[in-house]
Amino acid sequence: MNKHTYLKNSTLKLVLLDFDGVLSQGRFYSTIKKDSPEIYEKIANILFSKEAWPFSSRWMRGEFSYKDLHREIAPRVGVEVEYLNNKLVESVMCMKLNTPLVEFSKKLRSSGIQVVIFTDNMDIFDEVFVRYANLDTLFDKIFSSSAYKKLKLENNAEFLRDVFAEMGIRPSESLFLDDSIKIGPYMEKLGGKFYHYDKYVDGHQDFLIWFNQAYSV
């Protein structure tokens, strides 16, 4: 799959944006990492290591809340549940958005193109960050795995097909930006277009060059 697939003379009605690595590089528990790295290392091993994926993916599917999670892992980490609750919220409120991409999205929306977030994420994202960062006003819709109870790649990217069905737009009229290429083939198989947005802000100008060559909006 080529990173850049030129789409001249195509119609664009919908753009999907991944969150982590595309719209933000913020990290959960970042304030613990700064102040208590030994505690953060324990959390990271429990939640974010390769071995932790079966467990953390359940959190992203909305099988339990962050408060449930903290009640389970607090004894293993050696801190109080409330400490984890507060620090997670605190870290989420420190997360920054990719300003150039947000501004680009505003321009798309002003031209009549819908822009949605499509993300594997946790309930803390839905409950705290969406409201805190005004994502529901910056974007037309937010499709989060924790809210929809399914991950992006599960069942041959069924969640991706759900997005098009709910938005009422054909994949061929859509573009998806993600920092992981894994979902790219699914998007292209559906007839949509995919851009590997893998350099965050540093790669935004490359994306704009590609986009301006690909589309007239």
C-alpha cells in the first residue's frame, strides 16, 4: 500500500481522524510519570505493555470504567484508588491537540465536509476529554471504541463500516488519517482512501501538499 495515493477529481464528503498520534500525543497518567516515575512504571507494565493488551483492550471496549480499573490495580501499584482517579483526570486535562490539524478540520467543515474522530479509546476520553477540549463542537461526530463497545480492527474492521452507515456516506467519498497503517487496507478495500499520518505536527505540511494535490475543496 502506498502512503500517498493521489485522488484527483474525487469527491470528498467525510474525513475520519484517529486520535492518539494524529490529533494528540498526550498520554494518560503523564503527571505521575513526571512526579513519581516508579509508580508510573508499575502502571505502564499493568496497562500499556505488550503483555497487558488483553486486559487494556477490555478497557477500550468499555467492559469496565476507569474507576473499576483503579479499584483492581491500586493494590498492585501501591497507591490509593482516589490517587489514580485524580491523576488520570489531571493527565487528561493536560493533553494538547494537534493545532494545525484542528485548524485544517475547521476549514474542511466550513466547506461542507464532515470531519469525525474514529478512535480506540477509554471511557476517560469520552467522559472527560471530549467535554474538556470541546471535541463535540470541533468535530461532527466522535466514534470511540469504549462508547461503541468494539475496537477498530475487530471483525474485519466492522466498526469502520459502522461509521459509514451511521454517517450515511459512501467509503469512496471518504478519507481516513491514522498513524498506524494496519487499518489502511480495510479502508481501501471498502473503496475509501487512507493517509498514513505518522509524523504528527512535523509531517503536517507533507500532508497538506498531498491533500492539495489530491483534492479541490
